[in-house]
Amino acid sequence: MTWFKRQSGYLDPSGEKKVRTEGLWVKCDNCRQIIWKKDLEENLNVCPKCGRHFRVDAHTRLTQLFDDAQYERFSDKLVSTDPLKFLDLKPYSERLQRAQQETGLNDAVINARGKLNARPIIISAMEYNFIGGSMGAVVGEMITRAIELALESGEPLVIVSASGGARMMEGVLSLMQLAKIAAALARLDEARVPYISVLTDPTTGGVTASFAMLGDLNIAEPGALIGFAGPRVIEQTIRQKLPAGFQRSEFLLEHGMLDAVVHRRELKPYIARALDFMAASRSPKPIEAGLVSN
Ligand SMILES: [Zn+2]
């Protein structure tokens, strides 16, 4: 009887010892450091070495913003009907089905209601993993419904964008959402209900061209790609080389397109402070009252 038996093909000819580390470690694409995934998650998915903000899905985003990670979803039964029966490399209906299976969502946004620092609030968070966070009729309608609920309840609204823009598979129906949402936001503005837009990596195309830039405050995470057209298209159009850092949040802040660039750790307290400030300025005539008593 043999104690050990050598299996043929068992030894790796390269002589390297392979260890299964898949899923445990992540390489930061900015500083190239290897980070333990758990460390990254505990740091809100921000690289502990260099501060690179990794993308987070809509659900994670909502758990980071709401008190005790508790929120209630609404208007999440809407599903795209593939109105144009669109076909590119594969049918749009197939893409939809796949995205639905992978994300567990019906479309690229979650509408949620809950509390942020004890204040009732409505947050719509876009899901980039659902066909690039693109905005078709369902996303447009869900965001409109979130705005309408804010209008009805008077609760402030936050929209967290992460999107490649309008969804080309729904053609003009996607583009119509820009006008529809902008009109709803105008009503919210008239009613003086606060709306804060949070732009995360990436926010581009029709989403930048509509609600992402229409906030009472437009704030972004560090290093986020924000723009309308891609840099190559712009270079070809204006026939000029674009400056370094073009279309990143810091560049946009410097050029007056944003109100603030806020670290993910500071995002929740920042929103809370901003809403406190807005609520104070909405209370009935505080300044006049003060003047009279003096
Ligand atoms: Zn890093």
C-alpha cells in the first residue's frame, strides 16, 4: 500500500503556487494598491490608501444615506414595454431581462422614502449596473413620481445620479423624460421644496442635461466623471486638446458648474446641514419678525 499517490496533471508546470483570492482583494485602479475588500467596504467603498471613490450600487448608496439603513421603496412595479421593439447586437427585451436578473430591479433606479438624521426624506438612487444607469421611460416616470411625492408631502428630495444618459433603445421616449422631469422639478421649485442633486461617477449625457444639474444644490463625489458628450467628441468638434482633469468634479467645481465636491463620508452630514439651512430659510418671514421686535 502506498502512503501517497501522485496524481498526474496535479502539479502546475509553471511551479507557481496558485491561491484562490478572488473576491477577497481588490486592486485600486488609481493607486494600484491591493486592498482587502472588507476594509474597502468598511470605508464606504473609498480606497483607504488614496481616497478613490469606487462606484456603489443603488441599494448600498441608500443604506449609507438613510438612518439605520432603513428605507421603504415606492413605485417599483413599473417595467419597460420595449416600445420600439429595439434590436442592436441583441434584442432590447433580452438586455432588460438580463439586467433585471442581475440587479433584482425592474429598471435603473430605486425610489426610497425614509429618514436622514431624523428628517423625513425622499431619495432616488440610480443603478449604474442596470444598462449603464440609462434613463428610459420607466426611470423617467419613477423619478417624476419621486418628485411628485416630494411635492405632495413637502419632504425634501435627493436624487443620486449614476448614469450614461438617455437610453438609446427607447429613442425619443427617453428624450421626452428630460422635459417631463424638468417640468416636475419646476413645480417642486415653485412649492419651495428643497431638491439636492448628488452627482456620482459617472453622470453623463441626458441625465447631466436635465435633473442632475437642476438641484437647489448640485454636489458631486470626488473624481466623478461628469459631462454631456464624451471628451473625444468634444475634441473633434472644437479641434482643441482638452485640459487635464476635464469633466472631473474638481474641474467642474473650479469652473462654476457645481456647488461642492463632498467626500462620501461627509455626504450624509452635508445633506443634513444643507436641509437644515434651507428649512430655516423657508420658515415664515423670520427676518421681518426679528426686525419688528427690535
Ligand atoms: Zn487607491
